[in-house]
Amino acid sequence: MLAELLGPELHRWNIRIFATDLDAEAIAFGRQGVYSAASVAGLPSELIARYFTVEDGIYHIRKHIRALTVFGQRAPFPRVDLVLCRNALIYFTAELQQRALQLFAYSLRDGGLLALGKAESPSPLGQFFVPEQQQLRVYRRHGERILMPSAHIIYSSPPPTGQHYPPPPGRRVPEHAPPIRGGGHVRPPRGWPHPQLPGRHGGGQSTLRHPGD
């Protein structure tokens, strides 16, 4: 879409699209930039010819387009222009929705856009987002800057009897809660449901800058 809008001016812009997901296999597949014939069946033939090459019935996105996208399992990135997170927040707890929106508010530049799914809303952090196109669930970032939210994991159900884990900041620490040392991921005990984390169902961020900016 950006290539179509910018046309021959595309090379003059510093464009980076950040595609993120917790699933390493999904990231590895996305990096390949390959599509089946059914996936591109709805595209006009001129767009297919312009942006794809075909090998053995598989459509490969052209390298100069694929190079615009950075794939990874980590986010957020600061000062982006657009965050796309459609139909992911609906799977989160209310508390995790708020944390995800905090990350979006941190990542977006002032005036940047947030696109959500049709059943989603930034109302838990409404002070940072105003409707741009309400019907399409597109919101504009506004208000004061915020610091990067502290990282913590929110579990969807209580731990098994006799086991405790440190709660998010601001909550009472259970008696005999074991400390967390070092970095990396904290895994729940065997039999405890998998934690709900942002990006499980995919998401993306994009930024574009003119060379003069």
C-alpha cells in the first residue's frame, strides 16, 4: 500500500514496518514473504506483476518490498506512526488490555494512529487516544508522553494450592512468594495455564520518516 501511494518516491522515505509475534515459527514463515495462489487471487493482476515473482506456483514478494519489514518477537519500538492490533485485545484480560494500551501509548508518536478490531476500544486508556475514524476503530495518539511500562506477567487463573508468584506492581505480595531473579521469561509451574501475553495473536507496528526529519 505504501509503495503504491509513494510510487517512485518510495526510496526517498525511511520506512520500517515492525511485524511482531510471540510465535517463532510464525515469524520465520513471515520472513520468507511467500504466498499461495489462493492468497493473492483477489489482487489485481498489475499489482501481482509489480510486487511479486512466481516460482513453481508460489508467489514471492519482491525483495525491495520485503526489505521494508523487520520481523521479531520483541516490542515495542518508540515513535512509530501506526500500530495495527486488530482482534487481539479481545482475547486478553481487562488488566492485560490496559497494559497493551500502555505499550501502544508509549510507542506511538504524538498524532500517531492506532487501528483496533471492530469489537475493541482504547477506552481503558482513553486519555491517550481520540477517535480518528470511529467506525473503522482508528484512533489518534494525543496527550502527555508516558514512560515504558514495567514488565510483568498476568495469569488468567490463580496458581495451584500452595504455590505463589509475585503479583504486578501495586498489588499486595502474597506470603512466602518466591523472588524473581535475573531477566528473561518467567515460566509457570507445570499444570498452571499458560500466561496471556501481548502479541500471541499477532500484531504489528510501522514507522516512516522522510530523510529530512
